[in-house]
Amino acid sequence: MTHSPRRMAALLAAMTAIAPFSIDTYLPAFPDMAVSLGATQVEMQQTLAFYMAAFAFMMLWHGALSDALGRRRVLLVAFAIYVAASLFCVFATSIEQLWFGRVLQGMSGGAGLVLSRTIIRDLLDGPEAQRLIAHTTMIFALAPAVAPVIGGWIHHAFGWHGIFVFLTLYGSLLFAAVWWLLPETLPPEQRQNLHPGELARAYFQVLTHPPFLALALTIALSFTGFFIYVLSAPKFLIEHLGVSAQSFLWLFGPSTLGLVGGNWLSARLAGQVSSRRIVGLGFAIMATAALLNIAINLWRPAELPWAVLPQGLYLFGISVATPSLTLRVLDLFPARRGLVSSCQSATQSGMNAITASMLAPLVWGSTLSLALAMAGFLLLGMVAFAFRTVRWPISGSADKR
């Protein structure tokens, strides 16, 4: 079992990273997969949508189950299912079979994301929790950058089936790491009842709580301003910017630097600057990036490196604000942190699924329309946070965390 903060951060980051690896690793193989499976581009896009819909649905349950059964047990079952699902994708011979495998991956792949934050809050509070969330995210930040690059290399060497072999091995390593290294952080006396009536009341209380909805939408909408580029990466990079399937680092490289830098700054500011000011700084950086993105697309042709720099700055702003926002969400219902984390993550994943299946195809037609979509999502996120702040002001003690 590991209790070292650095080792804990590395393990939690690896657990969380399975989600972006599941999304980003196979993106460079889309054209070849479409030919191999006899699928259209839209049908290939639905492999993302099916994954994210299942991901969002199970997000609602990972935390609640862990509140009753313990964090470690839920993680072990989830990673075992993920390994089986990835193997199923390896042997898929039709787009329908791939859809099914992606649903199973989505149902199991979100446990690490939900429970990593919950485990941190089980162990720590205040600035210490904010720092560990930020440090975990700094390590996790490598995943979106390296996943499509690794996927491109594997696809070039072994074909698209090799990508799902890689995901099978990754899931197996996570299962072993949780089994041998992760302590149980929820004592038996603090566990909740899984009685359907009590569980239904808890979900209803959280999902109808206006401060929760405002904060969850703040995080979801703001992040979608960047994530729409991830979902549109084949169009944005290959068609609009003319890069190869092995060169997705052009998008994910600057984004990784932004993610690492923003979380580093958030960790440095924890305990020194109020939560409200940290969130405000994050929004100011995101707004600057969104406006810069629009200006570049209005006055310059779509070309590297200018077309990808605003995304890195935008993610820097998100990373500054998110640790503070996440702690605010978790502390709304201290006895049900797993369930609250589930509901918050499901909100984000549901937004991702809607964006993947409906919104991304509407805006990926040009780099300018993508830039306007980023600004639009950010504006909606800022409105949600302003609604939370004006209607339900945060107490002074909470604000200083």
C-alpha cells in the first residue's frame, strides 16, 4: 500500500488517465478503421458518442457504489471489466461490434476519474487537497498529449487492432496497481446504505440542488470549450491544418503545457490566495484565450502554430480554476462525496456525449466556427458561475480554502 503523496498522485493520475487514453489513442486510426469496418465517418464518430454516453451513465454509479462498498473494491471491478471490453474491441469485425465494445469501455473507464478526486478528499482537505488535485492533474496532463501520438505509432506499426491491445495492457496494469498499492480510504463506519429508497433520495437531493447544478455546469461548459477541439481533432488537424495522423501532438502538445502550467500555478496559490480569486484568474485567462482564438481566425489563415496556441492558453486557465471548483462541489455534501463526484462527472460526460454526437459535427466545418464554439461554451460557463455566486454567495471560510 502506498501513502507517499507523490506515489499516490502518480497512481491516481494513472487511474484518471485511462479516460483520455480511451478517447484519444485511436483518433489517428479513424480513416483506416472506417475502411476496415466498412463504416462511414459519422458512424466512426458515434464510437466516441457511445463511449461517452455509457461513460456518463456509469459516472452516476461509481461514486455511490464506492460510498457503500469502498473505493478500492469498485476500482478493481471496473478495471477488470475494462480489460475484457478492450479485448472485445481487438476482435471486432463490424462497426456494431465496436460500438458494443466501446459502450463496455465507457461503463468501466470512468471509475478512476470519479474516485481519484473522492480519495483525495477522503485523505485531505483545504489547501492540501487542492495541491494534491493539482499535482495529480499535472501528471495526468501527459495523457491527452501522448495518447494520440502513441496511437499513431501503434497504428503505423501494428494497425488499429494494436491500439486496443495497448488499452487492454494498460487496464491490466491499473488493476494490478490498485490491488497491490492502493489503500482503502473510506472506513466501514462511514459507508452509506445502498437501499434504493435512500439512494434515490440522495440522488434527487444532489441533482436538484441549485448550487451543485451551477458549479457542475460551470466546470462542464468551460471544459467543453476546449474539448470540442479534441472531438474535432481529425477534422481540425488533418483537413483544416493539413497535418498527418502521426502529428496530433500539434494540438495536444500546447494543451499539455497549459494543463501542467495551470495546475502548477493552482498548487502554488493554494492557501495563499482566496478560492474566489483563483477561479476569477482562471476565467480571465480563458476569456483572453477565447478572444485571441477568434482574432487569429478572423485575420490569419488556418496555419500552424498560430491555430493551436490559444487552446493551450485556454486549458491553462481551466487548470487554474478547476481544483478550487472541484473542492467546492465535493464539500456541498460531505457524507456523500462519492455520489457527488459521480454526479459532477456525469454532468461533464453527458455534455461531452452531446457535443460528440450533435455539436461537434455542426462546428467542425471551419476553424472560425470552432473558435466561436469555444467562446460560446466559456460564456455559458461564466454565466453558470455568476448565477451560483449571486444567488447563493459562498461563505467567507469556504472562499478562503
